[in-house]
Amino acid sequence: MTIDASLDKRLNKVVRNHERMKRNGVVHRVGKDGLIRSRPRLVRPYFPLKGALLIAVLFFAFKALLFAQLGEGNYAQKVEQLRAGTMIEKAGAVLMQPEPLTVELGRSLKQFFFQR
């Protein structure tokens, strides 16, 4: 590697670093030696993955609870009523369809909460 190639590599790194600083902002830190060092701010993803996962889990728990409380036949009947409704009700019917996860969770919840 020549001197020019090494200089170009370091210069590209400095330019990339400064572009990130312009785009994301700057964080200033004081080192042990007293020098103030500027670094680009770390950018976190904007989509809250944990929140979306929590909503999905709660939705499946809600469906399983409804399935357990209404029973298999009544639940299917309610979903069919939704299918015959308006556009929003049809979308709700698609979301509320009993899949294997809902059925199994519903059966296990029925054993504990809805025994008659």
C-alpha cells in the first residue's frame, strides 16, 4: 500500500464520519486527557419491534379468550356473521378466523377458566 492509498483511505473515513454527523447529529464527549471528541449520534430504528410483538401476543390471547368463552360453534357463527357484514366487518372476520394457535390456546383456557 502506498502513502497515497493510505491517505485516501483515512480521508474517506473522515468524510464518511462527517456525513454521518451531518445526517444524525453530533455527540460531544470529554476524554480522560481533557480533549473534546465529537462522534456521530447513534440512530435507533424508529419501528418499536417490542411493542408490535406485545400487541400481536395480546391479540392472540384475546382471540383465544373469546374462543374459550363462546365455544367452537358459537365462535365460528360469529365470524360468519362478520363475513356477511360491511367492508370493515369483513376485515374483522379475516383477522378473527380461528387458526390452530387460537384453537389450542382457547381449549387450554377453557379448562382453567370456563368449566361448567
